[in-house]
Amino acid sequence: MTSPRNILLIALLFISYLLWMQWQEDYHRVPGPAATTAVPASATATTPVPAGSEPKADVPTPTTTATPTVPNVVPATPTDTQAPVAHVVVTTDVLRVEIDPIGGSVVVADLLGYPQTEEKSAPPVRLLDYRDATFFEAQTGLVSGNGAAPAHDAVFTVAQNSYALANGADTLEVPLTWTDPSGIVVQKMFVFKRASYVIEQRQEIDNKGAATWTGNAYRQLQRVPPIVDTAGLKGYSNTERYSFVGAAWYNPADKFQKLKFDKFEKEPLNKSFAGGWAAMLQHYFFVAWIPPAGETDDYVTTIVQTKDAPRYLVRAVSPAISVAPGATRSDSARLYIGPKLQSTLDQIAPGLALSVDYGMFTVISEPLHWILAQFHKLTGNWGFAIILLVLLIKAVFFKLSETQYRSMAKMKKLQPRIAALKERHGDDRQKMNTAMMELYQKEKANPLAGCLPMLVQIPVFFALYWVLLESVELRQAPFVGWIHNLTAPDPYYVLPILNGLVAFATQHLTPTAGMDPTQAKMMKFMPVVFSVMFAFFPAGLVLYYLVNSGLSLLQQWIIIKRMEAGDKAKA
């Protein structure tokens, strides 16, 4: 895997892969605001809505009456004209969230265990935010076709504006209450648990009126695309630009599906299923609404136009809820706000770990991540875990590598005879190739014998790249000395330079007989080219390749020396 030809092939493949991803980014951009107003996302709204009473585009139409009607949304005034209300701040050991009493939406979420940068004083990652430029909210509400219902812009009352998980307590409950003169009272309860990124949300509907109330509960995520730095060399090495960003959902039949923001208009989601969930994914973190497993919800995606920028919405609407006079009904769902921790996500909901998107290399990347996690338990350091992974891979492919290096050593031994054939046949390429084939058959040498180990290991290389790109466990993970983040480039370029030196040393052990002169000259520059290319790769990936190349060089040198000693013994 360290011969110049192999290095050149890997470099070309990887550069081609990065160019393809960049092309996807440049020519599949998120569409700008459209001239028309978005249509409410409801599969059941089949009759025109009376003029002057149009529902908001981000509020679903109820599905609970025989004749579709305009939903009763309280208040009717648009949210952006309401006076601001102090948010309810909730702090646990892992989360700090803000709940807006207007709608009872989670409008701010800080992940306390994940700083934005490597600096100790850096603020935590903010996943949800109500500001226009970074708007991302988790919203819930009720809609009804025959009575009042609090959508996600209704005004709730709160008992206090600050809650904190007490020492020794495992659970924290935060209630919000909405009351209508018709007798409908809705309590929206948020339940937080220690060491958990899952928030249970219940909407308890108490019908104190004289008529049966019917309606639907909905849960939705609404956001603008995140801002990603893609400018200059720093932007090129920013791994966030290559990670999937958009909506995703899961159900037992279709499994994991995802939808980029630029596909919202052309390929909208409109399905009903049970046992699923809907989410918004981004690099390392995500937010997901998880309805009860046995509940069949209607899932849709849509674009909501605003005066500033379009917002992208994914929603789950519950089946009909009916509450008789004097009765109480409760609707519940879980909200996950946190990191893509593969070891725990499937315990929360089936398929949730698939939010860690390795793309086409998932089948290899998932086992690699699991092995890395086991090695990390042994070493406590992700860098040493990567080194142990290299040792394991080298052991698995030892026989293939041995075949490759024996073939290369035999080819190196035949170099003088191949040079003599060149002098004898001159520019007659046909005779030269025939003579070389006869020589290979006579000496039982196969110039292609070293290709198989390289072809087998290339997918492992790409799969590890995606593990380093997507695994939040490795985010800002230090190694030793100057390397404080294995998922960022080496700040002093030490590892890329060492890789170049190993590649240069490998050249001296690699046969060049029969190689085109132009190709031979290109090979001399490969150590420099590879060092420059690796300067922009994650340090963990460069570490992997450095250790792999160094061990390959050592193995190749030992095999060559053993073959030379055997030839001397025979002589």
C-alpha cells in the first residue's frame, strides 16, 4: 500500500472523491426564497380556506372532522408581532435549554459537555437558537377543527422562569399551562432526567366544557440551514462542510431516509407510519422528535417562507384525539437534543444510531468505530486507539502484504535484467513487452501481485476517514504533544512531513523497471505532493496512514533483506 503507484492511485481516488463532494455542494445549493407563499403541509386539506382566515404555513390542518375546516389557532395574531416574553431557563447536568412561553417551544439548547472550540473557556455548542440567522426550534402544539387549541404560537402561563436539576435528584419537571374560555385547559409538561439528552414532553388536555373536543397533536422541527465556513484553506479543511445536513426519518419498513434542504421542494416527505421518528441532522449533533412506538403519525416536510430566509420544516402529526366533557387525555412524545453517540442512540429508539451518517462506507465504518471504541477503553486515548487499529489491520492483511512485498522484492531483483532488455530492444515496444513477459514467466514474477492488498485496504482508508469525520466521540480528541484535536489538521504539519519522509524511503525499496520515464519523474514528486495533501486532512487520518506506511516500509525492508540473504546462501 506504500509503493509509489499505490500512493498515486490513492491520492487520485481521494482527490476525485473530494472534488465530487465539492461539486455536490456547489451545484446543489439550498434554494433561496421563492416568490410564492408556502402551502400548509397537510395531506387532508382538500377544500379552499376562506379568505382572511388562512392558517399559518407552519401550523398543520387538523384531520379530525368529516369536512375539513380552518384550524382554530390561538392566538390568531402572527408570532412576530407579539411582545417578547421571558423564556423559561432549564439547566441539567448536560443541557441548558430555554422554553418560550409563547407556544411552549424549545428555542435554545446548549450542550454543556461540548465546547464550541478546544479552548477551556469556550462556550458550549448551541444546537437550538431562536435568532433569525441561526433559527432552529423544536415546536409542539394542538390543532382542532371544532374547538380552541393551542398551536405553537399560543401564550402559556408559567409558574417560574428558572429551573435547575437539584443535586441528588434524577428528574426535573417543568409545567406550562394554557386556558381557553370554552373550558379547554392544556398543560404542557417537560420532563428532564439526569445524564440524558432526552426530554419527555406531555400535553394533557382537560375538557371542562360542554362539548367533546377533537383535534391532533403535532411535533415539528423548523430551522434555517447552518452556516458553514468554506472560505480559503481553513474552509477546505473544515470537515463540517462534508457532513450531511438536512432532515431525516426512520420507520421499520423504509428504514433510515434523509433529505437535503435543496431537495425539500422536489422530493417532499408525505407518509404515515408507526414506530418511527423525524430529525434534523448536522455535523456531530442532531435533534429528533420520537412519538410513541405504537402511534401511527403523518410525517411531512415543507418550506416555510419568511421575510428573512426560508425555513425548512419536518413534522409528525398524531392520529385524532377525542376528549369528552369532563374527561382528560394525554399526548406524549420524546425530544432528543444532543450528540450522535452511537453506543446509546439505539437504546432510545430503533434506528436512531443511523443518524451517524457514514454514507456508502457504513458497512465498513460501523465496525471500525466499534473496534476503535474498544481500543479507546483500553488506552483512554483515541490516538493510541488508532495505532492499535492499524496493528490489527496489518495483522489481518499480513499474508496479502507479504505476497505484495515478495513480488516487489523479486521485481527489484530483476531490474538489471529488465534494463538489459531495454538496451537490447531499444524502441521496439512490442519486442520489449514480449521479452519482459517471458522473463516474468521464467522467474515466476507477477508485477500485478501487489495490487490486491492495496485494493482491499483502500475502502478501509475511506471508511476510517468517515469515522473521523462523523464520530462525535473523536471530536476535539487530543493525542499527544501538539495534537489537541485528531479531527482537525496537524497545526505544525509534523505528521504530513513524516508521511512524506516515509514515502521517500519507500521509493528506494520500490522497483521502477519498466516504468515510463515521465511516470518515474512523477513518482519522485509524490512524497511532496502527499505531504501537501495530508496537510489538510484530519490528524487522526494522517496518523493512521503514517503508522500503516511505517509498518509497511519495515515489513518490506525485512522481506527484501531475507530474500537477499537467501540468494547469498544459495550462491
